[in-house]
Amino acid sequence: MSKTPLLKIKDLTVTYPCGPEGKDEFKALDRVSINLSTSQIIGIVGESGAGKSTIGKAVLGLLDPPAKVVSGDITLLDKPLIGLSEEQYTSIRGEEVGYIYQNPMTALNPVLTIGEQVIEAIEANTSMRGKSAYKHAIGLLEQSDVSFAEDRLKKYPHQLSGGLCQRIVFAIAIAAKPKLIIADEPTTALDVTVQQSVLQTLIKLSKQEQVAIILITHDIGVVAETCDYVYVLKNGKHVEQGVTSSVLQRPTQDYTKALMASVPLIEKRLHRFALNQQDNAEDTSAGLQYLRAKEKSETLTKDPILEVCNLSKVFITPSSMFKPKDLFTAVNNVSFTVNRGETVGIVGESGSGKSTIGRMILGLEDITEGSVIYRGKDLKSIIDNKERQKHCLSMQCIFQDPYSSLNPRMSAGENITYGLKAHKLIDGNKAKSLAQDLMSLVGLKKQDADKLPHAFSGGERQRIGIARALSYRPDFIFCDEPTSALDVSVQASLLNLLKDLQEQFSLTLLFVSHDLAVIRQMCDQVIVMKDGESMEMNTNENIFKQPKSPYTQSLLSAMPVFNP
Amino acid sequence: MSKFIEKLSILGETLKPIFSGHPIAIAGLIGFILFVFIAVFAPWIAPQNPYDLMVLDIMDGLLPPLSKLGNGTTAWLGTDAVGRDILSTVMYGLRLSLFVAFMAVAIGTSIGVVLGLLAALKGGWVESVIMRAVDLKVSFPGILLALMMLAILGTGVDKIIYALIIGVWASKARLTRSSALSEMKKEYIDAAEISGLPRWRIMLHFLLPNSIAPVLVMVPMSLSGCIGAEATLSFLGVGVPITEPSLGLLIANGNDYLLSGKWWISIFPGTVLVLLVLCINVVADRVREHNNPYLKSQDQQ
């Protein structure tokens, strides 16, 4: 490439002091080098803890203390950036380098209008004042594809959608015509359909304004669609770099290969993700035996285990002194059946009511209208408390947020078996060995049963959550976005685990996700939801190959596609 | 016994990160422990039992500090009008002051925590009744409420504990409710509900241990507040009975002699009161700082 280098990062090492009295240090970045030429879009990919965001912050001198740059150089247009004073940095931030944050709703100041914030950015970084700044603000918003630009300037951030807010953040970032924009996960907080158009705006801006962009993301699909060149990082170390298509399709390093193998594909449904998993050294037979010993009172035919009929949920905000009664229909007249041993997926964007359905089935929310028939019995009709309890315990849930779904004051083992002990389904000394058996079944170490939840990573906690659900020998598990808080490779191994468990114990899963590719990999039947209504319901193949409803089609076309 | 030592070492481990590197807080903690020790063992370490009329001699009355008493012992801090050794009265007074404050805080906090948890868990009219009661209490000046209570109940150690409890429970209930409400949004509570656990189990084993931290941080501060309030009430003469004087009452006793140059009768109990409250406040401040994530990050820099 003959383009002049814009930004050069050479052997950058950033450390955090840690341990007692800060004697040890943790290397957030370890000799990472990046080159960037004018109006190039490069992607920095990696899982959590890879040090992606640290690069962006280091360029702008925004590292949170006690992190510090130990060695290496950063040069922007032949100007060294390391060691600048706060004042010198201020003149670079905004004027030469713009920054785009992950969550647009928190990046904007909620008590100022959009206009005040955009104009403030213009006046701080350019010589424009008053009328001309105002006109420039309108121009910037139009460039960032914000419709009704002049009206929007008078609005407050909470009055606009997430996608619009992110476009306004773009407008602020390009206010002073910077040469480089660092975008830190700019579309992670947005829905797929919005993500698509926001990314297009970003690419357009880069071309029009001749801005180079560093796109920091964990989403391989986003990189495939936007970036020319990509760097792969792992634990602060550089793994691989190259032209996007060649790195993604013909990765040379083992880590990159594994990463690509764990990205869920929309093209075809795989039996399992091809991970080179280490063999589970633990003995899982005891756990298997426990789960297989469930009462075989019911035949394992393919009869419907769960029928949901005309289910509706209306949330009522009661009238108060200041506001009249407010009704919000979260779920509107949804019906479906789930057959034994099958996985049914519910996919939809945020606010589509997909989680609410599951919460109603589990009895965490009251049902406004309709009925849930589980194992041939309407849950409302069971009056006897004991029978109801037995009925309900065979329905379990795996939650979305691994950081809040375990009781932080109980050890992993106690979290798993507390409920059984409380119901006197097992006595105290057996509980401990059962917890260990279940932990080894979900791929954790037996001896870790005594540790508290904070000693585990997100993926491990999610496994504890699965073990807790399994402890009741359930027939039916509701999975509420179980992998959305996790890295792709962790997600892949967890999805593999769920598939294994399902095969071994003929579990029935209701799988909720916003991620079409995950649904594609996991589910036999798929329900597409929007604003509380079911738009389409069909088999996996039909939904993804011949989508009928226009909404499904738009969802599919908005998915960032990655084809290895 | 070994269990007790184990518990003690766990306590030590939790205290270490809070206090290490903060010499003033450590001094406060040591001072507080010293005061508690004196209070607990006062009957054994005090030079005389100031309320045993057999050992008092009216001839020893109003002696300045370091004087010799009739029976040959030294009154290090002087004596009062009826010949009681001030050092001993201060020790006994400290005992009563701390006892009253500890009881009031322990009972008041327990009531507040239980009510706060109930309000969060039950919601509906239970919550309304409890929280309106809290509002009602908080909208009243605490000392006035205590004065009214004592006017109705009469004086006595038990009565003043009741009066102080009224002052303690409300803020605890409010804090527990808000922290329990934010815990209840978390998914582990949902998981417990799906498991069909009874409400009392969810309350006791899931909500309580996870929402009590901010309340515990408040405890030392209420303790010093209660000591101060009790001293005020006793000084005003509506607190503890004259036969069992606390620090506040001792200060009031010496008040009449202050202008005639007999300063020691009031000054020594007053000094002890100030030091005690200061020690507790220093500890309380440190504990609060340690638990505040915003102050914490500044702390590390």
C-alpha cells in the first residue's frame, strides 16, 4: 500500500499493577503493533480481556489509572503521543481523533439537548461560533443520516432511539473533521436491523470525510462486513493480522481457527461446533445415572409436552397522582406447541416480548389471558400445592446474566442443591456429592464445588446455572438468552454442552435469543416475534431458507454475514 | 472453642483490608475496644463501687484529682459531692451508656431489617403501611420523639432503650427495603422462585445475606448516635434513673459545681463521652469509605 501511515503503534505495552501492594503487574497489552493509513477501516477483534479497548484508550491518553504505558510508541502523523500532557491531549481529542462509545444512551448527556451537545463539540474543536456552528450541526446530522435534523437538535437523548443516538455520537465525533475515529463496539448495544444501517452510515462517513476508523468489536460478522484489514488479539497479545477476507477465511493461527469455528453460522445447521475440546477428565457417570433415574411414568413419545394457547400479557402501570393508568401489551395472542425432545426457538429484537412468554410459562409473571398446558395439564387447574410443586419443578430455567443468576453468598455446590435440600428431596450429605457429580457433568471440576460464585468466569457460572437446573431432573428447560453475555468461543462450547445434554436426557428446550445464528444452530422449530406478536412460525430450514413474513426477511438480510 | 477461634480469624480477615494502612482508624478501633473492655469489666477493675453506700464517706466529698481518700486510696480524678470516686463513676457510667446504646441499636436494627425485607418481599398494603410508618417517624425530630416517649413511659433503663429503638429502626427499614428491592430484580431470586422455595427461605437465605451490607455499614454510626442521644436525655433528666447514672447524668451532676471551680466532676465524664463517640465515628467513617466504590478508587491512587 502506498498510502501514508496515519497512526503507528509500535510494541505498545500497557500494564496494571495488581496483587498485594501492587507488586505484580497484569499486562493488558503486550508488545502490540498496529499500522493504519488514511481512510482505512481496520478491525480489532478479540474476546473479552483481549485488550481491544485498551488500545483505543491508550491512543487518546484515556487509560484509567493505575494502568500505564510501560513501553512502545504511538505516533499520529509522525507526532509522538506517548508522554503528552493533559492539555496537549485535549487538543488531539476531538480535533484529530474522535471516539465512539459502546452505549450511545450513556455517551450522551441526558440533561442537555442534542443541539447543545453537538454545538458544544463544534465550538470546542473548531473556530465556528453561533449561527455557523448551528448550521454546521445540522449538516453533521444530515451527513450521519439523521432525518429531520433541525427538529432533532431540540430533542433530548431519551426522546430518541438507540440507533439515532449512536448517529448523533457519530456527528459529534466528526464535528472537527478528525482524521481518525476509534469506534469501541459501536453497534453492540443495538438491535440487528439498526446495527446494519448504523454500520453503513459509518462506512459512508469514512469514505466521504476521508476518515480512518479503528473498529473495536467482538462480532466477527461486523468485521467481515466493514473492515479492510483486521488484527486478532488474545489476552493482550497480537495473534494474527491481515486482509479481512483472508484472515477470516484462511486463518493461519490456531487461536483464530478456533475462533472462526465457534462463530455460529446462518448458512447451515451444524451437528456441533467443531471445537477441539479437551476431554473431560472428570468421571461423569454418577451424574448421568442421577439424571437417568427420573421417573419413567410418562412415555417418551413425541407428544406435545407444552401447549401455549392464545397467551397475552398486559403490563399495567397503576394510575398515580400525576399519571393516568398506563397499559402496555408485551405479548399479544401467541400460541405454539413444543414437542418432547425438541428445541423451539423464539427470536426477536429487544422489546418483542420473547422473555415474557417464558416467564409466564414458568409462573414468574401472571398470565393476563390464555393458558399454558404442560404435560397435559393446565397449570391454573392444579389446586393441590404439592402436586403443583412437583409439576413445576420439572420446568427449569437457564438465565441470561451469569453474574446475577447465582446467589453470591452461597458456594457453587450449595447453589446447585439448595432447592433440593429445601424440598427434602435429598439429604444433606448426599447433596454434596450430587453437586460434585452435576458439576463434572457440565464440565467443571468436582473440587470447585466449595468455591463462591465470584471465583468463576462468566461461562463457568453459566454452567453452574445449568447444573442447578439439571438437579431437579427437569423435562423442560427455558433458556433465556443463555449465551448473550458470553464470548463466542465460550458460547460455542456452552451450546455444544446443551445439545449433548439434550441428546442424553431427551430434554425439551425453549430457547430465546436475539441472535439469529444461535437460533439457527440450536432449534428445530422457530418462532419470530415482533412487538409482542408472533410474525412467523416454522421449521428451522423453512425460516432460514424460505422466510415468508417480510419482517423475517428484513431480519435475515440485516444479519452481518460471515462465510468461511 | 476451635470454632470460636476460626470465627475470630474470619473476623480478623474481614477487618484487615478495611483498616490496614489507616492508622487513625486503627487507633479508633483500639480505643473503642478499650472502652468496651472497661465497660464490661468495670465491677472488677474500678477502684471502688460508687453505688455501694457502705464504702462512701461524705468526708471525701468534692476532692480535686489526685487527692488521698480517707481510706488511704488515691482518687485519680477526684470525687463528687457525696465522696464517690470519679474514675469509678465514669467506668460504671460508660458501662451503662454502652449497654443502652448496644441494646437499642441491636434491637432497632433487627426490627428495621425484618420490616424492610417484609416490605420489599410482600409489597402491596404491607409495604405501604410499613413505609408510611417510616415516613411518619422520619418526619419527626428524633430527640423530641424520645422525650415524648419518656414522658409517657417514665424513666428507667428499659424505657430509654425503647425510646432509642424508635429512633433507630426507621432508617434501617428504609435502607433494607431499597437494597432488597434491587437484589430482587436479580435472576437468582427468580431461580429460587422457580424452585418453588417458600417465601421465608427466599427472605432468609437469599435476600437477607445479600442486602444487609449497607445496613451493617450504618450500624457504628447509629451506635455513636444512640450514645449521644442517651447522654442528652440523661442530661435533661428524663433518661436513666439517678441510682444508675450514665455518662450524661454524670455530666449533669457536675453541672451545678462547674461555676464554683469544681470542674472535674463534669469534665472527666464529658471527655470520655467525646472520646468514645470520636472513636466510633472514626471507625464508622472508615467502614463507610471502604464500602463506597467511588471513594474506594480514589483511595487506591
